Amino acid sequence: MANILSASSSSEAQTTAERIFRLIRSEMIAVEEEFERQVRTNIQIIAHIGRYLHQTGGKRVRPALLILSAKIFSEEIDQSIIGMATVMEFLHTATLVHDDIIDGAEMRRGRQAVSTQWGNNTAVLMGDWLYMTAYERALQQRNLDILDALTETTRKMTEGELIQLTLIGNMRLTEEQHLEIVSRKTGYLFSASCRVGAIMRGADEEQRQALADYGLNLGIAFQLVDDLLDFTSDSTKLGKPVLSDLREGKVTLPLIRLLKNHPDCAPTVRAAMEESPGETKRAEEVLALLAEYGELERARDEAYLYAARAQEALNIFSENKYRRALTDIAQFIVERDR
């Protein structure tokens, strides 16, 4: 792992991200324009929420992965690839809209969640509209391999959400169960983004699978860091309250290992989950325990491991600046602070 990924500061990680996105700047601008175009409709409520979601922004990692995966094979990018990159962002946005309803989350990216602003009923239907619009756009490719990748991914994401719901508050959750949830909820959409980029270039199955493996491992690393940031970041950077996963009863990797290695901490963790809104005493005690026993750093080490696996999956490709960009994204993923 150490010979592939090296520790760097958050400022260096940000510089890496900026350099990568400069490489595909014109394509990412085109994705933003396509997103805005797709949410234009004469149905006022859809157009209004669509603009709101577009303005809320996001990292746009999934469309960037699709574009970079396509560019490994050829530098020229046409509108069909821009369209599919936007499809990936639509699918991701749909999951966020639905997740906020399920979690009862009030904030997303520093703004009110759609469910908070317009109510759960409207949010459910808006999420459905985003899904259907994404599939309508994907159908225009008339490519069964793309549709297979998207339908399998959407099914797995839904299954991951259902599995997680059944295990909320379960302090006996295992690492294996957690990684299964992470793979389904996050990893497979990263994987599909990379696979679809390869499919659109007519790549062979070995190349498609290599990029799919890269995306899956990268997605797992991304989510492990997201889980970690819930403990270590701040609300300004996250765009939502810190320790929200703990309050929602989501037992993530640092907690799983804390409970496994130090079972006497279980009452404190349970008390933090049941803490009244606005109270933070018990949650802060859990955070102190995680730091004391080194579980936060060990969780980041696990993210490094998956990021290194992602990088290794790229070894079948010839060296070029787009392969290097995908390699560098793995570094950024584990070093980011938001």
C-alpha cells in the first residue's frame, strides 16, 4: 500500500482535485449544461426543484469518472458521453433525494434537503422522476450493455438501502455486513460509471472489468472516508451536522471495531444513539473513545487499502494522462476533508 499511496495534506489533496478537473474542464462544464437542460420542463414544480438540485452542486465525481474512463481510450469526447455522464449524476442525485427522506435528514450540501423544503411526498416523486429521466436518456444509446450495467447498479443500490434499514441501531453489525452495504450503496455506482465509460468506447471485457473493479474499490474507499468524516470534519465542510450517522443509528467501521475490540464501550455508544436532539455530550464521549483507541486512523488505513486496490486495477492500461488522473483520484479520495 505504501508504495502506491502516500500521505499528503488536505491542501495537497485539493490541489490534486483541481488539477484533475482542469484536465476535463470543458467536459464538466458540458455536464453542468446538460444537467440544467434536462431539468427544464413545463411542469413548474419539477423545473423548480431541478434547478434547486443543480444549484446545490456536489463533487460530480461519478460523471468525472465516466469521462476519464472514456478518455483512457480516446481523447475525443462527443455529446453521447456527456449525456451518459449526466445520467450518472441524475442517478446519484435521485439516491440522495430518497436517502434524505429515509434518514430524516434536514440538510444536504449546506442547504435544506428537498424533503425538508417541499415535503416527503414531493421528494419521493422527484427522486422517481430523476431515475426515470436518467433511464430515458440512457435508452437513447440503444446499448443493452449500458442498460444492463445501470439496472444492475440501481437494483444493488436499492438492496443496500434495504439491508441498511434492517440493521439500523444494530450494534452487532459485522465488518462484512457493513462492507456489503457500502459496496451496494456507493461502490456499484462508481463501478458502473467507469464501466459505462469503457462500454461507450467499445472496450473489450477485460478492459471493462478492470475499470469496473477500479470504480468499485474507489467507491468503497470514498464511502469509508465519508463515514470517517462524520466523526472528524465539521458541519461547514460537510454541509450537514457532524455525528449525524451516529445519531441515526448507523454503525460504521470505526464503531464496529470499537464495539468488537472494546465491548465495554457499548453503553456509551447506545446512549449517544438515543441522545436528545441538540445534545452532544454522549456523542462527544464516543468520539473521544474512537480517538483514544485509534479506530479513526485504522478506518482511514482501510480506505487507503481499497484506494490502492483501485489503482492496481488500472495496471492493464497503457500510461497516459487520463490513467494518471484516475490514479490520482484515489489519492484525493482518501485525503479529502469534506
